[in-house]
Amino acid sequence: MSKRSASIKGQAELLCRLLRLFYDKDWVSGTGGGICAAKDSKTVLMAPTGVHKEEVKPSDLFIVDRSSGAIVRPPKNRALTVSECNPIFCTIMNRRGAGSVMHSHALSSVLAADLAGKHDDLIIEGLEMLKGVRGVSNQAKHAVPVIQNTPRERELLDQIRLMLENSAYAESFCILVRNHGAYIWGEDLWEAKRHAEIYHFLFEAVVARAGQNPNPG
Amino acid sequence: MSKRSASIKGQAELLCRLLRLFYDKDWVSGTGGGICAAKDSKTVLMAPTGVHKEEVKPSDLFIVDRSSGAIVRPPKNRALTVSECNPIFCTIMNRRGAGSVMHSHALSSVLAADLAGKHDDLIIEGLEMLKGVRGVSNQAKHAVPVIQNTPRERELLDQIRLMLENSAYAESFCILVRNHGAYIWGEDLWEAKRHAEIYHFLFEAVVARAGQNPNPG
Amino acid sequence: MSKRSASIKGQAELLCRLLRLFYDKDWVSGTGGGICAAKDSKTVLMAPTGVHKEEVKPSDLFIVDRSSGAIVRPPKNRALTVSECNPIFCTIMNRRGAGSVMHSHALSSVLAADLAGKHDDLIIEGLEMLKGVRGVSNQAKHAVPVIQNTPRERELLDQIRLMLENSAYAESFCILVRNHGAYIWGEDLWEAKRHAEIYHFLFEAVVARAGQNPNPG
Amino acid sequence: MSKRSASIKGQAELLCRLLRLFYDKDWVSGTGGGICAAKDSKTVLMAPTGVHKEEVKPSDLFIVDRSSGAIVRPPKNRALTVSECNPIFCTIMNRRGAGSVMHSHALSSVLAADLAGKHDDLIIEGLEMLKGVRGVSNQAKHAVPVIQNTPRERELLDQIRLMLENSAYAESFCILVRNHGAYIWGEDLWEAKRHAEIYHFLFEAVVARAGQNPNPG
């Protein structure tokens, strides 16, 4: 299913369907979290900020220029504002060649980041589900970078750039943000969904093994 | 979506839809919990008491005078009685300018109140989701007042008035009731929903971090 | 909703709908658990044994004589066998005037029974949701009897009779069975549903407060 | 329901419906896990690998020769590859006379295997739900074999053969794989579903009783 070609309309509908799925999993509750997906090589479909994510319709999506983050076409509803993750989403897409990025506010991602303590990353190992991350084996010690939270979402950008440039994290499709959540990406919406499901499983597993409660939805 | 204007019929349907959502989240099980929403500046739509909340239809709702709590129009089904929360709902709406109040019986709210011990409040901090509470930053030490439970719901009113008047809790859109649950409000049904999702996330987070089980639905 | 009159067809459909609901809550998984409801003053609708409970249709139900437990009318599908709980269901209906009894295999009921240790009952207190049990206040020390499991379901009957006769448990609408589950009843299907939701909430609460994991569905 | 005869079309539709159910239970997330079912005495319906399991349609299924594992008929979509579990599925079907095998990636199965430590099996006892395993009583000390994970799925085959031949595990319809998941089977899709629900309940129960978190959801 990862390789199915999708029309732009299908792409927008799939993006909204995944938002509803993520809401049902408690990853984007309380209007938190978000998602974007490449519309074509130059532009990106992006959800609005501050809205109930499970209510987002294709006509609510922004089209954003992938290199600059500029809004190419806003939705008809002018009360909507583009996701605060806009610069982060574009940076991850450009530097990692990602076709879709999702932003999770799952409690399991917060508790997993807690486990990193003061370290720059969380090492995950001893789990078959690691194989669900593209290129990773179940024998890996998989390092997921963990950054500090900031008052505004866009202020995370400098730390995110550093982590994306750090060769120690070349295999990771995820960045954890302390007290906040995670950014997870893939080559398209379907791989972003798979990676989101894999990483949330890994978060829940390491938290459960550490004796804490991962509180999955 | 928070700013969409809703017809009265739409308002009643949205209120019932949110009750079904809250039921699915285990916040209003066993006929517990409730919700109200302003119909106009003078009257309020209110769910009945003692019924399975996920079964409530628009035609089951009471219309109540906002300042006095008097029933302006009962539903056709005369076996129904208005929510026991009526005086509490009206008090919160009038003193805080709220357009909607929900009452949760979630286990996570009971366990979060447990964490307050004998203190008058629960301090929540170090969580991005605090930004989902209107006016609150993720750097805040957010104080949520916690009151004692009473044999009858209406006997909570004196403690609730005191908490609403207490300037230490001016930023809170939530009052926790020990061994019982929480009252959570917003400017309209959509903000009440957002605040409900945010506060329940915060309850689950503080309980998980304290090593207890937040009992997700 | 508790007092709505239901046609026999409506009664059978409601019974099956509640089985699907209980399945979704993980109370009757793996073909475990069950439910019955009075058809009239002399007969009872009862689900078959050994089938996937969420798949049961009205035409799969048995009609059983309430006083003797004899099958008055089997379903057309002659491969079906009546619930093994038949004698227990009839005993509870007759001795407590119940109109409906449900049998839960929820993990939270097993873990709650664990908390009773070697005692004959589990005392539940300090929870508003106690008010959801008919006649019980939130100030009560509510005693729920706990019996030993037996190799066959029908062998539970002697212990159940003793508990139903014990005045210490006159206020309980629930009997816990160690390592097994719970029987929960009410005046009709709607009250049995309310009591089931209330008692499962109470089980999860006491287990969470004891530091164990209630593992709700 | 276990004995209902199903047309081949009905069989394929049921297999896909169970994949969606297992996905909703978090047993086959992130494209992990799988299922197969006998089409007739010589061939087997098998899901593809590396796809989102809840999206699988009857037309995506492979038909595989039961004794050799050779593909008899691939699906029209030639981008699909047969499940990596193919040799394991066929071996279990042939050696145990199973009509269906499911492969779970549930966190509860990983945590249950953790409990076995270095032992070759996990002993489960003191739970009524043991009766949901064909031929097992609630008085049993039920031994579920636990094997080591390997880099590739097919490398599990030698250990699985040994466990299937080991008379100590003749009563088990499940093999746990450390850090990975479980294989669970039955005489047909309905019994495989029942056994899957039973074993996952047992995993969650032993994990909860050991004080760990079984990750419901």
C-alpha cells in the first residue's frame, strides 16, 4: 500500500483520514499534533493549527511552498492559520527527503523522552518492531535523538537542524521533544503512518519495561 | 472550528455528539458525568440526570435559565430530571463567562486528585499540552484547585464558589473533586471539548509520572 | 432510559447490542462471559455458550423458564447450547428480583478479586461512582462478596446462594469470582448495563489505587 | 460460530475482517503480524508482507500450497510479496492440523515473554480464561513455549519445529517469541480468533499480576 499512487484529492483525503486515526489513538488530542504531506515536488499539504485535528477536512488544508514555507494557497476558511510546525515540517522534508511528517502529542512519547534523562538520545533495542523502521534490523541499538522543549514551537528548529545533521542519528525517522512529543516522518503518508505506529509501539515498550505506564489510547 | 456559529439545533446535536465521545473515552460511564452549553445569552441547554449519557438525544435536553437555574422548557419525556449539576453549571457559566461546562467521572481525574494529598490544588508543570489551556504557557506552574467531595452534588457549590473567587486559580478552567471527578469549561462546546481533552491528558501524565496507573479508556 | 418499555424483539436486540458493547470493553472476549434478560415474568432470554459474544444475533437466543431453568424455546440453530451460567442467572434473578444479569470476564474484575486476598469480600469506599449502585451512597463502605472459582461454572452455585442469602451483602449487585470474573445484575438490561459500568469502574479504581494495573479495554 | 461453513469468498472476507479487528486491538500495528487460513485441504489463503494489515482486501491474498509453501496463485497486484511467515504458518498447520494461524506483535506478548526469563516456557495458571484454550481446564498449569528471536523471521523455523515436537507443549496453541510476539492457531479462523483473544488476555493477566504494564489499548 506504501507505493500506491494517489491523486492530489486522494492525498488530501488520506491525510485527513490519518488525522482521525491518530486522534483515535490519542496522539493528537486537544487540538495538538499535526501532519503534512508532499503535494508534488515543490509544494506541501499542511493541516491548520489550533483546530480539532479529527475534524479537519481536505478543504481546510494549506498548500505551502516546500523550500520557503510560504503559503501558496490558503483554505477558503480565512479564520484558519497554518500549522505552527510549518518550518519544522519543511526542514525535515528537505533535509531527509521525507514525503510526510507527523507530529505526535502522545503521552507515551513524553514518557519515553523522560527515560532519556539528560542524555541526547534514547537507545531502543531488543524489539522485533525495530524492523518496521526503514533500514533498521532487530539487532540494532537504535538511537532516537531527544531535544529540549521551547516556549514556541518554531524555536525548536535550531535543535532539530542539529539533530538532522548529526550522523549518529542518520538511521532515525523520529525526533523526541522532552515534555512535548515527537516528530516522525517517512517517504510518503503510508510510511509516515507505519513509522508512527512503530515508534509509538517502541515508546510504549521501553516505558513498560522501565516499569512506568505508557498510557496508550 | 472553535468559532463556527451553530444553530440551536446544531448546538443540541453537537452537545449529544460530545456526550457520545466522552462516553467512548470512559469519562461519563455508568450514567455519571454531564454537560451543558449556552443556548443564547440567557438560557442553557442541559442534559438530564441518571440516564446513559451516550444515549441522550437533542429532544432529551432541558432549557434552563442561566441566572436562576429555573427550567424554562423541559423535554417532552416527563420522566426525565435535569442534571444535578444544574446549580454548579450555572455558577461556573456566570462567574467565568463560560459557554459550556462538562463534568467528568474519569478515573484519571480521581487519581490526579489523589496526588494532591491534603493540598488545595494540584500543580501541573513541564508539559507542552499546558498550552492547550487558553492563556497558559508550557513554562507555567499551572494550579488546578481540588475540593472535597460531598454526599450530594449540589453541596459542592460553596467550595466551587470559593475556588472560582480565588485569584490563585484565575488561570484554571478546571476544578477537581476528590474521589469524584472534575468540572471543566470553555467559551463554547468546542473549547470545553479541547479543555477536557487537555486536562485529561494532564491528569494521565501526572499520574503516570507519579508511578500510578491513569487508566486510559 | 432505564424505564423505557421494550417489545420482546427490542429486548433481544438490546441484549445483543449490549454484548457487542461489552465485547468492545474487553469484558466478554474469547467467547467468555454472557448475559440474560427477563422476557416476561416467567421466561428469560439467554445467550448461547461457547460462541463469540459480539456475533450473537436475536435469533441465536434461548428462551428459558425462569424458575426451573428449563429451555422453553431453543434457537433454530440446533448446534447452539444454552449459557453454562443458566442456573446461576436464574438463581440471581429469582432471589434478587433481577431483570437482567451479566457475567464479566474482565481482567479488572480478576485483579480486584486478587485484592481481597483470603477475605470473603472486597470493601470499596471513597468513590463518587458508588452512587451509581442503586441505593448506595458515596459515603458507604460497600462490601462486594468474593467466592472461590470451581472447575465447572455450575459448581459456583452453592457459594452464590450463600452470598445472596448473606445480609452483609444485601446492598451488592455484584459477586466477584476469584481468578474468573464477576456476576452483575439490575432490574432490567439498562440497570444491568449501568451497574456493569459502575462496578468495572470501581474495580479499575481500587486496582489502580493499590498500585496494580487494571488493564481496561 | 466456530462451525459455520464458509465459502472461499466468505473465508477471504473473514480473514481480512479479523486483520482489521486485530489492528484495532494493537496486535498487528506498523504492518507487523499476519494471518493465514486453509482454503481447502491442500491450499492456504495468506496475507502479504509489509503492508498495513487493516487495509488488506480479499484480492490482496496469496493462495499457497500447504505442504510446500509454494505460491499457487499470487494476487493481481504484483507489487505484493507473500507473508514472511509462510514457512512457519505451513509448518504449524501441517504439524498441528491447524486451519488458521495468526501472528501477533502485541506488546503484551513481548512483556509476557519477558516474564519467562531464561526458561523455555511461561507457566500460566489460576485463570478461568485458560478454559478458552481447547482441551485446557482452569486448574491447569498451562505451559506456553518461549523461543529466541532471530534476525529473519524464517530463521525461527528450527526452534518452532522443536517446540511443536516437544510433548511438554502438546496442549499449547501458542508459541511466544522473545522481543517479538506470538504465533497462535486453531482449527479454523474462528478458533484462531478465540485462542488469540484468550492468549492475549492471559498475557495481560500475568503481566499485570507481575506488576508490569500489559499495554491495553
